[in-house]
Amino acid sequence: MGGLTAALRLAREGFRVQVLEARAEAGGLASGNVYEGFSFDAGPYILLDRPGLEWAFASVGLKLGEHVELRAIEHVYSVASPGRPTVNIYSSDAATARELDRTWTGSGELYLRFVRKTGAIEASLRPLLYGSAPGPMSMLGGGRWRHAGFLLRSLHSVLRASRLPQPVVDALSIWTHVAGQRPEEAPSPLAFVPALVHSVGCFYPKDGIRAIPEVLARAATAAGVEFRYGTKAKMICTEGDRVTGAESIEGERFLADAVVSDCGIATYLELLDHKESPSQQRCERLPLQSPGVCAYLAVKGKMEAPYLRFLLPGGDERCRLLIRPGVLNPEEGQDDWYPARLLGPMDHSKAQRMGPAGQAEYLEKLLQEKWWQEGTAEYRVLARRTPAEWGLEYSLARDSMNPVMTAKFMREGRLAHRSPDIRGLYLAGSATHPGQWVSFCAISGVLAADCLQKDFA
């Protein structure tokens, strides 16, 4: 996604741009797959940040609403845990609070107070999302300095101060489970998610998340970007401390004045022909996020909300997630059969220890669980993916999506859009931005392109 917006942004500014894409289509983990006639989002992306995506589209000369039909999600997700009431999160803060109050008297007002407070902080800090490598000085404008203490806290600290019941706290911190981290390690801005759900809302494209890279790839081609599909980069070539181009695994050389890499930590760990640098050493130390295991399903039964169903088994086990786009896009059905995905986040180090066989065994265990089959008359498993298979198909460094966005990583600073070690090297992608939503990845490409343009002006 970052590579696409960077390419389009630069092409519109008059640069000659070539995109080297290892796969047969653009978009990486935001692209799609088709199994037995059912279309699926390939990767773990499940929600959209509409304002961020609108900003990224506008930055490359497009209007999001003219190219992607977005459908609002009313009943966004539920979180079930053994022996506990299920927590439901709706787009309406009032509806969410009313339901919480019926289960835990007084919790509705606590929830609304929490959402109002975090929403105000998010609105104040949002401009920082649209700047490259925001630092302490960027906190001075708009009274943002008042939130410096908030940014130094963990998600666990923020949620504990809300005084909400523990099942609600666990439901609000569910995204840390997806990212493979504990709330004690997670950065405080993850507390903004409920406020965003209730203010700007949650949306899903009519044609799936996969529609977004398709739109950007078409626009980039029209703008003169040359795509080289099936061309996997082996090396970013340098001379001294400056980029000279790239080389494919087939040995083809591509001379360039600058390279924008959307390969995350692999940029420093695997692609640079000279690796010894502070950035490389830092990437070696970063905790990584696994894409987890995934089963692509055809399910038969009525598609009833919510769109996302989480299970928190308790103990040290990660959550599980059933994704049912048919709740929002009933036209994806075929004779009462609908596509669905069962996603199981995994701790990266655990996934590496288990290896491909252990990962596949874990996925089979999730498929045998009964919770996700409730309301399903029949199901078929159309395809499976483990971290090892994700890594192979999508050229993921160490079978990881990106560094885990821990509070420590956020405070130390994400990977810079402009490499501090190699002139002419720029980075896009989620490792350079505070989150893994598609919008953040798209924004990162714009910011990387702007750094390049400034240097070559």
C-alpha cells in the first residue's frame, strides 16, 4: 500500500517511477484471493480508518468516495469469553453504553466519559499522523503538549483509569491480542479506537479491502508508473553511502537515483548490499508481529451481525476472530453460502518455534472449536495459511508483518521515511507509521514520497 501511494504521488510530480512487485498483483497483504468462486481479502486487514484513507487518496489526486463504495458497520464486533457476558461494540456510543449498563450498572456513563476524553485527545493529536517522524517540537502546536503525559502511558494504564469492568477493558484492548502484544506493552493511542468507532464510524468497502490497492494500481498505471510484476527484489544496490538502484533475484539491474522500499525491516536486514548500520542493528532487536494462521471458509447460514466475532479463551492464549463480510455485503453469497475467514493471531517467537508443522496443527485446532460454528449450518475449508506460508507468498521478513507497535517502539520513534544511513533510500509501510491499518500504510507512502521530492527538488 505504501509503495502504491508513493509511486502515484511521485509520478504525478513528474518523476519516472518503476515498481518492482514480486507477486502478480499489487497491494501485498491488502490484496485479494479467489477460492472456488468466492473472493476474499487475503491479509489480516479488517477495518478502515476513513479519514486517514481520504487524506491519502486526496494526496495522490483521488477522491475516495468516487472510487470505493464504503458501507457503514453498525454492529462492529463482539468479544466472548468463557464464564463472562459477551461485550458488544456498536457504531453508536449510546447503544453501546445502554447495553453495557444493562449488564454492569453504571458502566454506561463510565464508558461515555472514557470515549469523550480519548476522542478529544485523538482529535488534538491527529495532525501528527500526517507528518513524517513527528518529534517533541511537533507537540507544541494546538495545545498538544498537554497530552505528552498520555503518550508516555501504556494502554493498560489508560484503560485501568477508566474504572470500566474487566470484560469491557478486555474487549477494548482486543486489538493488542491481534497485534500479538500485552496491554502493558501497548501504546496509549490504541485507546482511541472506541472513540473513532463512535465518531467517524467503521466502514468496509463493497468489494472488500482488496478494492483499495486495485484503485491505486490503476491510477498509478494511468499516471505513467511502470509496474514490473513477478519481479522480486534481491538487493538494494549502493555505492559508498548512496543508493544506485536495485537488483532482482534473476540478476536484472535497475538503475535509480532513489529507491522507496515498502519491505519494512527487510530493507535493512535482507536487501541492503551493505548492512552494517545503526538502523540494521535496531531492526535486529525489534519484537515482530506474526500474521497468524488463517482459514478461508465457505459458510452456509444466515449472515447476522456482528461483522467481527472475537473469542478470548483466557489464560495466555491469544484471541480468535471470525470475519464475516457477508453481514455487510450479502451480494457476495452464492446459494446461501458466504465467504468467511477464521483468523488466529500468534506470538511471533512462538510461531517460529513451532515451525510450519506446528503452525498447521494449531490452525486445525482452531477449526475444531465450536464457538465460531454457532449459527452455521455447514462449512467448507477452501484454503489455509500459516505464518510460514504468508512469509513465502508475500516475501515477509522472518515471516513477520512488521515490528510490534509497542509503547517503547513508539517513544523511540518508528523507522524513518528518509533513511538516516543511506542517501537516496526511503521507506514506506506500517513500520514507519503508528499502526497497521490500510490507511496508515497508504499515508506512509505519501510521506516517503514527500521526503524524496524535497531532497531532489
